[in-house]
Amino acid sequence: MTPATKRFILGQLKAHRNMSFATVRSDGYPQATTVGYANDGLTLYFVCARDSQKVRNLRRSPKVSLTVNKDLANWRKITGLSMGATAKVLERPSDTKRAFALLSRKFKEMKTLSAEDLADTVTQTALCGLGKTAANPVLSTLRYFREEYEAHIIDNKCPAGVCKALIEYYIDPEKCTGCGTCKQACIHNAITGEKKEVHVINTDLCQKCGICRSECKFEAIQVS
Ligand code: SF4
Ligand code: SF4
């Protein structure tokens, strides 16, 4: 697949919300249905009942085909996707969690499946005042910092550059003067480089303590 084709496909997937999705029935007939989807690159997710005909078909055969397109009066203007693919029913909780997170971000109406809704339910059904306010921190942080939640959970990124598990330190070669201060400061020997040459951080050794960053006078050490 060329980069241009991939860009086109990702653009179409981003521009639309629904797809027609065909599975193979046991009698050999194709079964096409319309479902909402969310995508992670070229992997698509959708939700349906585990006892639905679609799932029964998929468990028997992973072969599927799908189309993504917009309804247009003038068929000459139609752009869309038609794909042959294989699909599987997600079984691991970590996979379904990620799929739900992606779908909830795209379909706000899927709020009924979210932590936000669970918190609402706790507030409405708790029997004492303390219970009724227990979910408030979740609700208020979701209200004001939803993008932060989504960046951490869905994109595995920490926009503030604080969560060690989600960040990496690197040296900007444009800014590094090769002064060597960071190399001396790193007690984990994670930085290499000759004097007056661009230095490099070995991410396998780096403990993400941030000392080198605070020592570099040239702001060459960045967090991604
Ligand atoms: S302290 Fe900064 S400028 Fe000096 S070698 Fe390290 S990264 Fe480069
Ligand atoms: S963040 Fe800490 S461990 Fe990593 S390179 Fe810098 S000083 Fe070394």
C-alpha cells in the first residue's frame, strides 16, 4: 500500500461514522448490516451483541467485506472505501476496553457505556450522602480534563510529560552543542556523545529522572 493510499483510507475513515459490514452466513449467503465504527489506524472496531447473527458468522468465518461512504445525490461525487478483510470477536478485556474507549470518543451517545455514566448511576442510587458524592471527583475531572483522560487511555500519551510510563526523553540534535553536561549528570550512564558532538540518550538505560533536562542550558533535552 502506498503512503498516498493509506492517507486516503485514513481520511475516509475519519470523515465517516458508519459502515456496511458483510459477514458470511452458514448457508453461504453474505449478510450485510450497517454499524457505527471507530478506528485505530487501519483496525476498525464496532459493537454488537455477542449472540447476534454477525458474531455467529464471524466465529465460523473471519472473512468480511465492508464499505464506508457518504450518501450523495450525485453518484459521480461518491467517494468511499470498499474493503475485503478478516475480523474477530474481541475476547481480552484490555482489547474491549480500548475498543470502547475509541468508540466512545467518536460516538458521544455511547456515554451509557462509560465511567461517566457509572459515576452518574452511583450518584443517583447511593443510599447515603457520602455515597452520593463519592463519584464527584471522577465526574468533575472528566468534565474539565476529558482530553487528558483520552490522551492517556486512548493514545497512551501524557501531554504534560509527567507520567513516566508514557514518556521518553530525547535530545534535539538541532539544539545540542555537545557540551557534555547532561552526560556527566546522568548517574545511569544513559547518555553518550563526544565533546562538541550531538549527544544521544539510550532509552533502554534511561530511568526518566529528568536530571539531564534540568541541567541542559540549551533546552536541547525534550520529552515526547
Ligand atoms: S547538556 Fe544539552 S547541549 Fe549539552 S550535551 Fe547534553 S543535550 Fe547537548
Ligand atoms: S532522564 Fe535521568 S536517567 Fe534519563 S538520561 Fe536523563 S539523567 Fe539519565
